[in-house]
Amino acid sequence: MKILEREIDSIDFAENQTRTIKLPRSYAYRKVMLKLEANLSRETTAGTSANTAKDSAPAQLVKNITVRANGRDVIKNIDMESLHRLNQLHWATRPHIYAHDWYGGDDASEKDLRVCAWIDFEMWRCLHPIDTLLDSAGLATLELIITWGSGMDTMDDDWQGEAGAAVTVNSATLHVASLESVGVPADTKFFINKEYMIRQQVSAASSNLQVQLPVSNLYRSIVLKTHSDGDQVDTILNNVIIQAGTEVFKNRSALFLQTDNRLMYAVEVPERNGSGGALDHYDQELLLEGYYVLEFVVDGRLTECLDTSRLSQLQLTLDVNNPGTNDFVDIFPVELIRPATTTMQAA
């Protein structure tokens, strides 16, 4: 197979509206690359608040990213802020971001900001990444659907509640490119690499908050993201269990899991939300705040995926605190959907 890289299109900002790009349908997608460029201004009449821009802003301008095939099959469904950080965990380096001028809550005028992310179809950290390419040749349609947010979405709840708080999007454009494989042999079967989000609100402290996950497919990994009043925090999750009936697959202390994740995913400079480093590459050595990776594929073999095809249920049991007003656990499963007829390679 040969490699094709190309620019596809760009989408201009339209506040709280949805825009669609028709992706070419000729070859097998390895990934779609995104670059968001924005110019923002910020003002408030109630003074300033430190450390109140959200993590990886201005990524929040892209509220949701959907990849949909054949008009109905949703393969990817995720926000750009989370995608940016998930890329960091998947590839052991943070995608490009240039947004230090958006740090804090001071007045700011016409700041040029930039943040990037990948929509991956080929499987990261895998012996055979091409097992999950998205072959577009036989699809009736393939769409990239972008739901825009607003400028205020880049700031946390406390700042948004200030009198006179306002963010103006002077301009913003999302640029889209692709990396594709040309010459895929006819009748090649690929697993579908499906990513999406399940949001669970935390309205009270509980040692037994249960979340039911879909069954029938394979799970490569599950990532949890905890955030309170618009900021990623480590103060919500205490422990997480993944189980089916009485069979337990994972039972991890949240802090211990984070420290293991740091080494496993080589997140050497995981910038804290409470610093300028959350908006740029800064020199700090801390844990990646609010993110917890539950990995099943340790040796790079997709045969290690958690197979739920014979399970009647799959349950997350969370031990949680309720430190803020609006507390959430966002759950990001990576599911593999088998093609109609295949046997997974053992290597």
C-alpha cells in the first residue's frame, strides 16, 4: 500500500451551529488531522480571576466532532478538548498547542491561538496498526460533522459567572487534512475503531456509582476524565472497578492508576490546568490532571482486548466525591467492531 497525505477542506466558525464536510471516499483512512486557528478577545468588569481558562483552550470552540458513515453509522463522537489530551495519551506526546496568551482571566485583546488533534483510525500502540483502517471505498457517504461552541466555552464556570464576562470570537477556522492508504487489496476486512463519550454526572459522594457500558464488541481501553465546574480535577474519583457480574477485570485506586499511566504513556510534561502550561508547553513534571486510563492491550496485540460478545453486562463502579457544583465523569471507550467475517491476528 502507498501513503497519501492531503489537505481536505476548512470550516469557518459559526457560533453554536453545525457544519459538515464530505470526506473523500476512495482510500483507507489512517487518520484525519485537525488544526484550529482562532483569534479571541476577553473582557470582564468584575476584576480578574486567575487560572480560569479551560484546559487546552481554545479547543472548546469545537464542541463536538462526529465521523459518520452511510448517513447513520457514527464511528467517532468526541469533543476537541478531550481528543487533544487523548492524543497525548495514545502517542506519548502532546499535540501542538500555542495558546499561552489565553491563560488566566485577565482582559485580552485579539489573541492568536492554535490547537491541533488527530482523529485516529489506525490503532495506536499496536503491533498491526492497519487492522483498524477505515476503508472508505465501499461507503455511500462519509461525513465529518463539526458542532461549534462559543467563545465563553473556553472559560470555566467561575469566570463565566462574573458580571460583564464576555469572550468574542473575532475569527476561527478548523483546517482538515488526512493520511490515507492507497491500494488496499480487494475484500480486505478491517475492525472499526469506534470512539465516543458517555457522561455521568456526580450529584453526591458515593462509593457505589454504577455506569452500565454497552456489550457485544471488543474494548481496547476505557479512559475516564473527571471535571468540576469546567476544570479537570483529581478530587472526584477515588477508585474504579470494571466488572461483569462477579468477574472483576480492573479494580484500581485512582491516584495509583494515574501514577502508572504517567509511566506507561510517557506523559513527561503533563501540564496542570492551574498553570499556564495547561494552555501551552510548559516545564512542569506532574500527573495529567483528571485523566485515568484503563488499558486492556498491554503487549500491542488486539487479541488482549476485552471481549464482551458473550457478556450480559459490563459495569463501571466508581467511588466518587462531589467537590463542586457541576461535577462529571466523562467515559471514553475505545470499541473495536468486528467485520462481518474475520479472525483476529494473534500477532
